[in-house]
Amino acid sequence: MMRTSSLTTVVGINFRLRFIAGIVLGFALATTAAAGGDPVAGREKSKVCAACHGEDGNSPNPAYPRLAGQYANYLERALLDYQSGERQNAIMAGLAAPLSKADIEDLSAYFAGQNGDLFAVDLD
Amino acid sequence: MRRIVNALGAVLISLSASTALATGDAEQGRYKAHTCLGCHGAPGYSNAYPTYHVPKLGGQHAEYIVAALNAYAAGQRKHPTMHANAVTLSEQDIADIAAYFAGMERP
């Protein structure tokens, strides 16, 4: 009786471990997918952006935002909003219109990975 | 005569407009940015629905921050929280806040 119950426990733990491993793997894949942009491809696609935002996203012109080091998912959101018209800007509407989802992710990954003057303010 | 007065008036208006845009006081901006820092002062803080990180503002160009706040106030950028905050700001407030973020030293 004792042996059976301990065997049940072992099987139970094994199942639970596999379950947890599955969840961890799932999260890992989801995170990779979210940050799925290819910065090397993004660099190739960024030539048009460079005219205003600088080659590495450190805009020399103060009218245009610095992109270097900005959060990738914020940059993605900005481009999506330019496409949908949620964010209205005559220049960016035209430039964002032809971009695919992959283009947006690649460009965002590229600029997010550059170094520059931009930083997150930390009050603590 | 009226034409001259009109022309002078136009010059004065454009002068005052460009002056208001040009001068931001970073020290004043530090106090006025208190509300902003609730979200923009916490690295990695996320917007919800849709989910994305609240943008980094330290070291951003002042001129761009001014344009962004004006666009939120005017509804050209649609974000309920940013709209609600931006509409309460005067032109001087916006210039001061922009000067504060633009002039911050990287920690």
C-alpha cells in the first residue's frame, strides 16, 4: 500500500514537471516571437528612414525623434499607428503605408539595438 | 495705413509665437513633469491594450517632444491618457517639460 502511493507520487511529480516545462517552453517561444524582428534585415530596410532619423537612429535634426535605443515594441506601435491613421503625420503615413509586419518588426529591432543619447528616466 | 497696421500685427504675432516655442525652462519643467514621471520615469513600464513599453524620453529632442504633446492635445495622436494630460498644458508648460527631458543627464 505504501509502495503504491509513493509510486503514484513519483508519477504525479513527473507529470507536473513536464507540465511546468511545457509552460516555460511556451513562454520562451512567445517571448522570442514578440521580439522577432531581425536587426540585420532591418538595417537594410532602414535606408529611407536614415534621411531624417540618421543612419543609426540618432536624428541630427531636432524636429525628428531619436530612435536609437528606443523600445522595439514602442517603435512597432508607432509604425502600426501611422499605417492605421491613429497617428497622423503626412510624411510618416506615406512611408509606413507599404511596410509589411515583418518590415516593421525588423526596422524596430534594428533601431532599438542602436546606441545613442536616448535613455529611460529612472526615478529610483 | 490699415495695411501697415495689419502687417505689423502679423509680425508681432509670429514673433510672439516663435518666442513661446523657443524658450523652455528645464528647471520649471522638472516640477511640471511630475505627472509624466508616473509612467515615463519607470524603465520598462508598459502601456496596456495594446501592450507596448512607454517610450524613453531622456535625451529626446525637445522640439520633437513639443510636437508630440501638441499632437496629443489636438487629437492627431490618439491616446486617451496622453490627450487628457496634454490638453491641460500651456505652450510654456510644454516647452518647459520638453526642455527638462531633453536636457537630462544620462544616469
